[in-house]
Amino acid sequence: MLPNLMALIASSFVGTVTAAILGLTTLAFIGVIPVSNLNWGTILFWAQQNGAFPRLWWWYVPAGLCIAIIGVALSLINFGIDEYVNPRLRSAGERARAMKKKGLNVNDAVTAVRSVPLPAPTPDPVSSATSPDSSTSSPANTNQNTK
């Protein structure tokens, strides 16, 4: 049972860590957490309070980049864990690596849809004899309101 849940547990953990980091940073930026705590949110808070936006970029760009890098890194770790644990993704990755090793293009494995011209439709003599011609007026077309 645990191997089947490993991808779910790992992705939940990584998502929770990402949410905790972003939550703490957001709370510190809006000033809910005491400013004596040093974190990326307080750096952004003091940059805003001292008017650093946009001319004093060295106050807020490092903190913003660190937040972005942590988010991307945790997402990539989540994708890697999911590919390692999920058998469907694992076999697709192994197949792609084997194709690259042979020098084949990975996208060549996709079945191409052939464009074969369809034969011209032949009129069905039975259905054309029983269906009314569209040029003749039907009773529904003659009962129009002419007010």
C-alpha cells in the first residue's frame, strides 16, 4: 500500500513546504509577523517601507529571486519524485532515454496520422428518391406570418 501512496505523500509534502515558505514570506511582507524576525518577507517589507521600489533593486531582487528559486527547485524535486515512483511516468522516461541513446527523435514515437484522401461519396439512389428536394417549398415554409 505504501508504494502506491509514495508519489501522493511526496507531492503533498513538497506542496506543503512551498505553501509554508510562501505563507511565511507573505505574512512577513504585510507586517503580521514581527519585523525582528529575519526572513525574505521582512527584507521585502523594509524595501517597501524605505521606498526601494524600483530604483534600489538590490534590496528586493535577491529576496525575490530566492523565493522564486526555492519554488522552482521544490517543483522540480516533486516532478522527479513523481517520475521515479509512478510506474507510468517511469516507463515513459526510460523509453525516451533509450530512444535518445539510439539517436532517434523522441517525438517520432508518436503515431502519425496518415492523410489518405477519402473516396468521393456516391449518391444513394434510395435515399435521394424518398427525400424531398431542398428547392421545393415545404408546408412549414409556406405558413409564415405576413403581418
